[in-house]
Amino acid sequence: MADFTFIHAADIHLDSPMLGLARSASVPADRLRDATRGALSNLVELAIEERASFVVIAGDLYDGTWREMRTGLFAVEQFARLTAAGILVFIIHGNHDAENRITRHLQMPEGVVVFGAKACSSHALPELGVVVHGQSFGTAATYDNLSAGYCPPVAGMFNIALLHTALEGGHAHAPYAPCKVSELIGSGHQYWALGHVHQHAVLSSHPHIVYPGNLQGRHAHEPGPKGAVVVRVEQGRVADVEHRVLDEVRWSAVELDVSGMLDRREVFEALDDALIAARKEAGRPLIARITIVMGGALGAKLSSDPQWLDAEVRAAALRLGADIWIEKVVGKTNGIAAYRLPAVLAELLEGAANDPECVDAVSSELAELLAKAPVDLADESTPLLTAARTGDGKALVEQAQRLLAAKLDPRP
């Protein structure tokens, strides 16, 4: 049995849009739209540099049926680069690119093997002593345990099984093709190349059961480095599994605690430092969700005008001019006491929160405005609007108290 190297990737979601950036005028849409393409190109370059014998893609090469033919053409172009270098490609389809979802097809280069959905099948590479097993999704909503019907391992060979699965669930991904880790361990295959979960994880090393994560983060809930794994096999055993970063653009969560700061200048100097540090750590263009933890009089002032704060944070990123874009600005309070309203006004507002007629009157006045407001405006960054939309009278008055306190605060 020969020593060899292969690359395990999954969840490429080719031409998937970057979510949550539509309202940001400064974001270069064309550049970010092509981020998944850049990540796939990086994968091809990695395989060539590592002199890999083959690449396995464990589902969701595509994000759904192609919006335009250039999606399929780009995939063919990249796989042709691999096969021209003598590198084979093995692909299964997952829930996003299940057989019934992809209505357009282009013939792949010779040397690209796409497993069907009717049953598990196997492809042998006798010169390496390898057998690759796999089964694609026929439909997106595949809730059967596909692993239970997988081809048995071939004795005397290194067996790699490609599977798109949520395993036993318990995470944010839909429970497709569920199975237990113990079932995979007992199957006899030496390497389970999984897909579907977008976070890299090695779930077992005897045998290896691995999620590579997705190649490119696509929204704020997929932060941090993304890529594929390089697997080195020596004397019929996995010698090394190394995660390699391949994303073109990095999503990041940046939290800034300003509760101990004295003025706005200090806040934005700290924000500049935090953004520069995040960009340096990423080593590539950065899309950041900024959470500002606020308290005291300064925090009350900052939170009193969310639109201004949002614009100032975005302006800070533009001033840095270092491929940093802001996805969202979220304000949080830490409970530190701010400026207190005059007793008479505070008592009046507290009484309003417990007066059903007052709450109903306020809700009635706001109804027309709320009907016109976009639904996605009510989130953690707009607590006043969220309270109004949910009919939470007490929270509505509390937010009004905060805004009034900030406006009336005589301190700088």
C-alpha cells in the first residue's frame, strides 16, 4: 500500500451570497460575491502544491440550482486544473445541491467522479491501495440514516467514506442523514470524510471521523478561519490531519467594552485599535459585527442615537481603509447606573409602564409606523423598535427612560 496525500473539503456553496450586507453601501458587492470562487481556487492551488493524489468533496459544492451558467463553468474550470495535474476528484451532493435541486448540469472533466443517490457505490484506486465510497442526496430533505446502507470496507485497502450528515444533531444545522459516531467507528472504514457542519472538527482518530468545515464563511454566524484538511496516509494509516485556511474574506465578531471610558474620542480610538487587530489576525479582508458594551453616562449617550452610532462605527472602518467592512453594530448595556431622571419624570414613566390604557394608546399610535418599518429592523441593535413591535410595554418605557436620560444628562 503506497503512501499518499489527499484533500478533504466540503460545503463550498459556490456562488452563495454573503448575507447581511445589503444595507451597507460601502461593501464591494462584486468582490464579496466572488469570495466562494476564490476559496475554491485556493483549494485547487493547495491540492497542486501538496501534490495530492485526489480531492474529496463531501457535499454542497453548490448552494442550490445555478442562477446562471457561469457557476457550473467555474466549477468545471477548477476541476480541469486538478485533473490536468493528475489529481482525481470525488464528489457527493448534499442537501443544498441534491439531485432534485440542481436542474442544470455540465459534463465534468475525466477524472471527476460524482457518486449517485440511489445507493452507495465505490471507486477503487488499486495503485494507491484505496477505495472511496459515497452516496449523494437525492432530495434535500434526506432524513434516513444513509450510513447504515454504505458499502462495506474492502479488506486490505484504505477505505474512505464520504457522507453528508448532521450526525446526532445538537447543533445549528438541519438533522439530515442522521447517524451516531459509534456507528461510523464500528463500520470498519479508516476515514469518514464528513460534510454539512460548517465548523472544523475531528470527532474520532480511531478511525478518523472529520468535518473540514466550509471553505468560506457566508454570514456573521460563520466567523473565524475556514478551509479544508490535508490528510497524509503512511503505511495504511492516517499520519496527519491538518486544517488549512483557504477563505478569501473573514467574518469576525469584535466586542468593545466602553463602560469605563470618559468620552467619545476614547471610544473611537479603542474601536480603531480593535478593528486593526482583528484585520491583522485575519490576514485577509474582514467583515465585522461590532458589539459595543455600554454603561454609565457615556453609554447612555451612545445608545440614545443608534443610527448615529452605527454610522460612526462604519465611518471608522472606512477611515482605516484596510479592507474592513461592518456587517452590523450591536449595543449592549452592562447594568452600570447611568444618569437618573428627575424624580417626578421617572415616577411618571414608571407609572405609564403599569397603566394598560397608556400602553394601549402608545401601541395604537405606533401601529401605523410599525406597519411601514422593515421587519429586519427589529433586532438586538434596535431595542426600542423591538419592544414596540412585540407589544412589551414595560420594555418600551424602560427604553424611553434611557433615551430621555441621555438627552437630559448635563454631563459631557
